[in-house]
Amino acid sequence: MTTAHVVATHYVDLTGSAPEGIWFAPGRVNLIGEHTDYNDGFVLPFALEQRALVAAGSRSDDLIVMRAIDLDETVRMPISDLAPGRGGWSAYPAGVLWALREAGHRIGPITLVLSSNVPLGAGLSSSAAIECAVMAAACDLFELDISPIERAKLSQRAENEYVGAPTGLLDQAASTLCQRETGLFLDCRTLEATLVPLPLSSKGFEILVLDTHTPHSHVDGEYGERRATCEEAARLLQLPALRDIDDLEAALAKLPDERMRRRVRHVVTENERARLAFTLALQGHLEELPGLLDASHASMRDDYEITVPTVDLAVTAAKTAGALGARMTGGGFGGCIIAWCRSGDGSSIGEAVERAFAEAGFTAPAWFVAHPSEGAGRLI
């Protein structure tokens, strides 16, 4: 039975009627551009085949009913109770409905039945997949004329203000705007989005995504501390954001401590790497991208200090086993790495990382070969 049939069946069991539709939104991998989004910088993610599905329909009472099949939990609440402060998984779908109402859109009672195969806590934006799937469902059900980028922004607001996670726009934009066999180069200040060809297989490449099984969370002090440090550095430099730094060395000389200087250096150099990756991909020079992945990981490890031993070992083991380039992807402190491989090498490289983890006494990782896929939409 497909996941679509599963969510539809659970919807019928819950309500006694068929859903009005089934919508989806994917997880994402960020090819390059980490912790640049909330600094008004540049990112280059692509959407995954792994996705969240939601069967949805309107209701005749005053309730929002949300069911998470994977957790075997159902939450019911009056629509009038939508307000920030709700914890747990239901905050993500509820937050989307709240953000739509706060923006002035008419949202009525609704049933949402959710399932997702995007790995949790792996840095692949499982939360954004849920948010953007619910956003797609709500926009269709309530006939809301909202552009894709505005849908992404409202989904981000749900995560920032309702859930309480200080994430940038990267996750929701990728989950909403990406298309098959492309990446998305996004200017996080202007929100100008450009699709970038990623014909991996025809160029003889594949991208391995490896989950280190080191869970992370954006709702913690480490992520927020780094964002606050960047904002304080921009204030000290009298700039709107760190992307406005033209002379890195001069800017670093004006900052009060080495920790802040390292954080700023990562953001500025990561923006440069993201822009270079965009240019190279547009020119068809995919073979030059792996070196940028290596440099990005070193910067996240040494300057932004967001890697952990499992992540660093995974990158080193992947490179030793033949990966052309590798780096952590996502917010950090655990989660996944990506490894740029020659076609057909991904599985053997994953197995090599698994052996290295076993020798180090770490939990066995999981991996898959990623295929750039389409953004949120209606499935049925």
C-alpha cells in the first residue's frame, strides 16, 4: 500500500469520509550555503524524493483535527485556540494555519492526516516538509491565492513565531520552489530565486546523503547563539547584514573577539562559495563543485564550530573511500553529511562510513542516493 493510500485510509477512519485531496512537500538537502540565509545571504538547496504527505478536508464544526500516523497521535483543538506556545509535533501544522490567519487569510475548520518519510532530526527539513504540505493543502481547500515564495515565507513564520525555532527561509523555499533535476539558488534578501541545472547522472555523478543518527534540534541555544552573534557583528559593523561586508579583513579587524571573527568569516566565505557554486553549475562545470563542499565543511568545523565527532568522521571516511567532496549539511550539531561521488560509488562509500562508525563505537549510519525532485504540490 502506498503512503498516499495510507493517509487516505486513516483519514476515512478518522472522519468517516474521503479526504478532499492529498498534498505533498519534500525534505531538502542544502548543497552549499550554510547559516547564510538568516544573514541575508545565498543558499543552493535541492528538494528530495523523501516527502511529507497530508490528506486534508474541511469540517463543519469549529475544530482543527490533526493526526500524525507515524506517531499514532491525534490532536483536536478549537480553531479559536490557535496561538503560539503549543509544543510537540502538532505545532508545525497548527502554526501554518495560524500564520495564514495572522496574514489575513480565511481559514476554516480542517482535518489534517500526516505521514512523512523525511528522516527526523537529520538536517533534511522534516519540519519544513510538514509545514509546506499543510500550506499547499490549506491554500487549495480555502482557495487562497498566495504565490509560492509567500507560501514559503508564511511557513517560515510558523516555524519562527509559533514553534519557536529561529530558522531562515532556506528550508521552506526549497520545499516549495524546487523542481526535478535542479537546485534552487536563492538570494535570501531579495528572495530572487533561480533554478540551477543539476544533471548529476548525465555528468557521471551522484550525491550520497548519509544520516549520522546524531539527532539535532534548531530549538536550542547553540543555533540561536550563532544567529545572535551574527546580528551583533552586523550591528557593530553598522551594516544591515553580514552579506554587506565587502572587505573581510577590514571587517574582522573591527570586531571585539576571536569567536565573533570566526563566525563572521564563515558566513562571508560561505556566501562566496555559494555564489561560485551557482556560477559553476550554470556553466555546466559540476566537476568543480566537490572542492567547494570540502571548503564549506572545514569552515563549519573550524570557524562556525557546528560539527560534531560523528559528522567529522563521516566526512573523513567518505573522502577516504573515494568521495570527491563531502560536507555536513543542515543546521549542524549532528544530522547528515552529503558526499559528492562518481556514479555508482555511493553505496560503497556509505558502507565504508558504516565500518568507520563501527570501529569508533558510533551508532550505525543510514544513507541513500539523493535525486533532485519537485517542490510542494497536490498529489491527488
